[in-house]
Amino acid sequence: MCLSIRKYCLLLVYLSLSKVQSAPKKQSYSELRACNISDLADEIASYESVVKDIIDYVVSGPFKGYTYDELAKFVDTFGARPSGSEVLERSIDYMIQLTQAEEIHDIVTEELEVPHWVRGEEKIKMLEPRMKDMALLGLGRSASTPPEGITAEVIVFNNFSMLEAASIVDVKGKIVLYDPEFTTYGETVTYRSQGATKAAEKGAVASLIRSVAPFSINSPHTGSQTYGDNVPTAAITIEDADMIRRLQNRGVKVVLNIKMSSTFDTKISRNTIIDLKGTKDPEKHVIVSGHIDSWDVGQGAMDDGGGLFVSWAVPVILKRLNLRPRRTIKSIFWTAEELGLVGAYAYEERHRNNSHNINFIMESDEGTFAPLGLVVAGTPEARCIIAEILKLFESINASTLVESDSPGSDIAVIIKTGVPGASLHNANERYFWFHHTEGDTMNVESPEELDLGAAFWTAVAYIIADISVDIPR
Amino acid sequence: MCLSIRKYCLLLVYLSLSKVQSAPKKQSYSELRACNISDLADEIASYESVVKDIIDYVVSGPFKGYTYDELAKFVDTFGARPSGSEVLERSIDYMIQLTQAEEIHDIVTEELEVPHWVRGEEKIKMLEPRMKDMALLGLGRSASTPPEGITAEVIVFNNFSMLEAASIVDVKGKIVLYDPEFTTYGETVTYRSQGATKAAEKGAVASLIRSVAPFSINSPHTGSQTYGDNVPTAAITIEDADMIRRLQNRGVKVVLNIKMSSTFDTKISRNTIIDLKGTKDPEKHVIVSGHIDSWDVGQGAMDDGGGLFVSWAVPVILKRLNLRPRRTIKSIFWTAEELGLVGAYAYEERHRNNSHNINFIMESDEGTFAPLGLVVAGTPEARCIIAEILKLFESINASTLVESDSPGSDIAVIIKTGVPGASLHNANERYFWFHHTEGDTMNVESPEELDLGAAFWTAVAYIIADISVDIPR
């Protein structure tokens, strides 16, 4: 999951995450919103046995453990898959072959230009009050330092207001460290996305952020950011940010040396689109998706290997079960999400004239922990239909509908054009412990939760693609 | 908290940790063990108001937050304090000055020779099936590799039986990786302590362990180990160990290059002993203690800065409250615990002829999370007395007595000579998430929990030092 839409921040994308925690407790969505879809209710209820068949097949049948095993094989084979890298392209080829091995051949790729930022050497040392090597991760597209690094005193700010209140004399020539407490991702990440620009405006020589995370074992978290002025910018750990703040509060001068190098150009990458053709209205479609690129640290197993594989699993499971819905299901693997939803923007532009045919668009990019339901954007009537469908997932505790105007990450680009859609609502309380770190590995994933996620994702997409009515706009 | 007693393993020290989880739920210790100390019960109950005074002073009075603040200042000033380092000696000087500033001048240090192992460059790269930099921490006293490193195929074993069953031909020339699941520390740590020796016996060229921890964010955990043969030995992360095992299980050959350098000699360090002289039986004493050295990663805030500071706080708080017990309270800061309880051994040897005067010995070296009670070694009668004292701490939920024959780490050296003693029983479920990693920082500590710990530790020590009877042996 990334942050920026091209050069602009898309905070709304993330606000859903805070809403996720305030899901309704007792009354169902339909009761709360006084849904009136009585004609459809019976039709939707008739999918109960299909839902059961899919869940049985994936959770306790032949597909059990398969999503986890294939995801593990994928991330162990390729590791991190940063935008513009060769390994990302090879991983796309691999996914195509894996799909073809399932006798699914309706696969196209669409080329686009993507950013290719390559991290070089990165080091940070505290020189005063004592020598200490620290952990550091440069933020995406950060400028390099001179080879000898930047050596300067640090000045810590808890928030932008403090920076704005400080005089240029106090900030000029210093390294700014933002040390905001983690509240929600959407709120806290503004320091990552805008910090460097604001620090440079005040004359800072570099900009550091406290990693955007609620918990850490000395783990720096990278991520994208939007440049105005060009000062090197990186994340340090929560622990080191706290230490530097404590030292400053005691009146102790802290001097750091930061060395960072990187290169930047652009490359060609591809969105990948798998079609499971609809039986009656093949031009209409339901999209399920995840992004195949990752940050350059960890294995990209959680962000977004899990989302990629539960979306890959949808046509595979339906094909194996010989379930062909009325409308086409498209499984899309977005490229270059982390550097600014680049693949999604290209798709939206390319298919803009056909977007009336997108019946519903789904993405999983906030973890594939135990599924709880969906975070849904759309009209009240659309949400009522989705809520009715979600009732079929009470047996696996995945019936919750959370409202958001901008669920998902890539799909927000398309949803904001008026297409209804949803992201996976899942038990992702620990998501930001691992997000954009070396700790984003298979150890975050669980075979059982991935099975539940794949079954849920598949059955939901199938029903939406198969019911007699389109999701209203 | 370390592992070895000099060159031998002291597993018993750690077995207490597993017992900690099976603390009695409903019946009190006195009921379960049918304690009969009716004469003493009234006397012990009479300390209720002193306990309240101490808790009030520390938890909500002038001492509130002080233990945390002083610990933070200490670890921020000195950082890691490895055995034999100059910074350890300077940190000892600092603690002496901090104590003198409290108008406590009964302080002695006792010199001893300690190991001085200094970590140099450490790098590990996966060369096959793909290039990947991994996280690595050499284990204490590990040998160095040649400058170009050791390049070899890996062979993974889940346990020693598998290694023993393997033929020398299969292991010779390879890097052995032990990948046991974490059960308890006491059980799992045998792979850290004995792994290198056993691997070398089979002809391995290096020995790696899966870090001894139940949870990780790509965090390698160092620790001590006992050498027979001399192959380099280090810990990799749980995540990387899992990945290598998965690759091996799929028949994929994994080749690593390991580079490690280090130096080893000995230096002089010091145990530090602060006396709060007893009023009636000053030659008899109760010891409270923690170790001042740490591993060379992180800040040593949890292991064992917290134990050091709650033990330092005991004479300070009692002096401030003008509470002078019958017997002397000695607050001891052990040195060189991590390299084999070296300070504790020297103390035991030096004071062996006076050990009959140790009424009770306490150590906090398993975290200073919320105190729950004590892990107690001693006769049934001794434990009954301690259980009666613990009843006074029901208001702070610290009344649990857990039995162990070998609580603590350093103090186990003295307890095994027949001295009764106890370690701090605390809510340390996450202790091994941070243990011996860069994540052992102030972020693990909580001001409120340190206050509770300091108050509990002080009041318990005071009562044991003051009651009319010695703790029986």
C-alpha cells in the first residue's frame, strides 16, 4: 500500500483504515441503513450453497493451504519486487505462467512507464553526544547526499505547526527530525509525504521521520514521498527518534552524519489482466485486484503478495469448480503501486471510455489476515446489496460492511470516477508493524487466514458478477 | 540475561521462565502449601502501612516517573555496555556518582577479570538461489571467518537428533543452520549454546541458528555460546531461517557467504556494592541486584537496565523515606553477566566464607514489566514466609509466588550454594521479542511499570531485611 497519487497525496485512500476500527457491533448494516432490497434478498440467499462449496473447496478441500504455499514459493523465488526492476518483470512472467498452468489463457499485459528508484548505500551515525550506528531507510525517490554525507545538528519537531513556528535561523543548516506520535496511518503519513518539502523550505539540509508505525523492534519503515525541494529524506526507527527527542529535551546537542545514494530513471512495466469470461454479459465485469510490485525491503509478502494471490485465486478457484458467472471477472495485478499508483492511473486512462462496464471493483492491499467483510464505496443502494451478500459469510465471521468513500489504494483512482468498489476488511491490527520494512515476509501470513481470504474474495466476486442486477451507481 | 556459567550451560536458570506461566490461579500459595507461620503472620501484616507508604511515594508521590527518567538518561548517555568495554566502566562510575548524589556513600567496587569480545564487521549474503543481503548477529566469542568469508551450501536441521542422524559426508564443508521452533527459552537456547560445537564435530564450516525468539520483525538475536571446536557461529532472523528451510524443503540449493570478524581479550571490570547499613544486625544482609553490562546491541534498557535501576532504587527510596531495616540491604550491580555470569562467580568466590550472612538474595533480570510477585528458591518454610509477605502486595496485583530451584541469572550462582532467593516475577510475555537485539531500548520500558517494580522491589527487600526472623535455610 503506498501513499501518493502521482505527485499528490491521496489521504482519503487511507482514512478508511481508521473507520475500520469503528465497525458496527450489534445491528447489521441492513438494519442500520434500513435497506429495502426485498426482491433481491431471495436471489442473493440462493447463493448460499455456492458460497459453501467455495469455502469447503478452499478451506478444507483440495485448495487448502495452496494460496499460502504458492505465495511462499513466489516471494522466496523473487523476494522484493520494486517498481522498474527486472525482478518485478520476471515475477510478472511467472504469474502468467502460473495462471496458464491452470489452463487459463485469457491473459493480457498492458505496458506503461514506471519510476525506477534504486537504493544505494545508506548509513546514519550519531556523532554527538556519542558514536552510534543507527538504522535508516531512505524514502522513495529521495535525493542522494554528497559522498561524505551530510553532517549536521538535529532539530526535532512533533508536528508541522512547531516547524512553522520555528524561525528559519533555528532550522537553517540543520537536519529536521519529525517525531509525531502514530495515530492513524492516514494522519501520521503526512510527515513522510510532505516532511522533506516543508523542511527544505525552512532551510534544512536533510529531513528524517520517525517511522510511520505504532510498534517497532528497531525497524525503519520506508515509503513514498512527494518532493518540492530536493533534500535527502529517510526514516529512522521509533526507538532512535524517541532517543533523539529525549536528548534534545535534556538540552543535549545531537549531531548526525547521513550518507545516502540512489539512482532514478524510468522503465517499462506491465499491468496484468486475467479474464474469466462471463456467460451472459461478458463485456460487463467485476475486477478483483492486488499489486505485484513491492518496496525493495522484505519480501513484499504482506504488501501486497497476499492481495495479489487472493485475487489470482479467484479465476483459478472458479475455473476449478467450473463456476462461470454471468459477467466477466477480471483479476488485475497492478504494477508500480508503491511509487504512486502508477499502474492504476495508466489503467484508468486507457480504459476510461469503458469504465461504465465496470460493475464493481475490488482490491486487497491492507493485509490478508482473517477476512471480516468489505470496506465499500458506492450509493446507499449499492451498499445495501453488498451488505445482503455479506450476510452469506456469517459462518466465517466476514459479514461486516464498513463505509468509505475511498477504499483500497489503486482502485481509489477508479472509484473516484464514480465506480462502486470495495477493499478487503480484515483483522489487520498489526499491519503497520511490518508495512514497508524488512519484516514484510511470509512470517506475517497464515495459511488458514489466506484460505479464508481467498474463499471469501472468490465467492463475493462470483456473486456480484452473477446476480441479475448491476451494482447501481 | 545470559546463558552460560563460565564455560558450562546453566539451563536451570531459565527453566523458571516456563514455570512462570503456570502460576496458581485461585488458591493462594499459603493455602496450597498449607503454610503454618501463624506467629509471623501478624508481624508481617504489621508492615502494611510501610508498604503503602513506599508504594505511595514511588507510584504517585515524589518518586513517580523517576526510575524511568533516570534509566532513560543512563541508557541514552551510555548506550550498550558490553563486558570489558570502556563505556561499561564509565557507566559504573556514573552509577556511583548518581548514588553519592543521594547522600549514600557506603559504596565499594570489587575488581575482576572479564571477557572482552568485540564484534567487527558482520555480513551474510545469500548467493543462491538469488542474491539477498540478510541480517546477522554473531554469537558471543564467535571465531572470525577469513576476510573473504566462508561460502558454502546450507543444511538445515530442526533439532540435534536430525544432525546426529545425518552422515558426516552430508554435513562436511557445509554451513549448518539450526531451525528449532521456539518453545521455552531454556529449551530452545541449547541450539545457541551448543550448536557450533556439535556442527563442528560433524565437519561443518560454520553454524547458524534461527534467533531464539517467538516473534520477530527481521530481528537477529545475539547471545553467549560455549565453544568446543572453533567454527564461526551467528544468529539469523526467524524470517530468513524459515525461508531457507522452505527452500531446502523444495529441493532448492541455498548457498551463503558469511563474513565475520571480532577480537577477544580480557579486561578488568567491577562489581558495585551499595550498602544501606542495618540497624540491629548489620552483618546480616539482603541483596537486591541486576547486572550493569549488556550485549553490544540495543541500549540494554530491558536487559538489564530495568533490573539495575529498580535495584539501585531500593537504598535510594529507603534512605529518602528514612526507613532503615534491622539487617543491611546490599544493592549489587553485577558486571559481565552476559559473557557467563562472570561478576557473580567472582562475588561468590570472594564472599564464600561470609555467605551464611546472606539472609536472602534477589535479582531482576527477566524484564521490569508490571510486577506480579516473586520466583522463589528456598525451603518450604522460607517460601511460606515470602508468600505471607507477598500478600501485602495484593493492591498492585503482585502477590504471586512461583517456585523455582534456580531463579534469576547471576544469583543462581549463589542460590545453588544453599542461599534462599528470588527473582522478579513480572508480566514479561514479550521479553524474548527484544532480548539481545537492537530493539532492547527504552521503548520496551514503561514509567508506570518501572514505578510499580521499584516500589515492590523496595518494600519486599525492606520487610525481609527487617522482620524478626532470618529466612530459614
